[in-house]
Amino acid sequence: MKYPNKEIVEALRRAYPAGCTVELVQMDDPLAPPPGTLGKVVAVDDIGTIHVAWRNGSGLGVAYGQDRCRRVDHDWESA
């Protein structure tokens, strides 16, 4: 796995600030929530993992360069 540099991590932190809502697009993990699951970003760590509290109770992070999520404008309570 290739780790992102400091500039990429900072860009991820700006794009996915704590509290924003994201939708899972793809995660290569047998315990992953299904695509389309919404969650709240908890933090982005120093290796670019986006830590998410998923709506279904999962806490799996979105790994930089392997998994994909997208920021959504609506809040998960309204979806």
C-alpha cells in the first residue's frame, strides 16, 4: 500500500471535515457496509484513512487508495 504525502492528507481533511456526511461507494472488505450506506466522518488520520461512523453501526475506515466514498450534501437523518 502506498501512503499519501502530507499535502494529500491535508486535502482529504479539507474535503472530508469531521461531521460531514459521506456515502460509501466501494470498500474491499467482507465486513464492509453495503455501497450506498451513509455515515458521518469522525476524522482523517495521518495515512489518509477517513474514519466514519456508518449509519448501520459499523466503524470501518475508508482506506486511501483502496476504498471509495463521496461527500453528500444531505444529512443522513433526512435521507
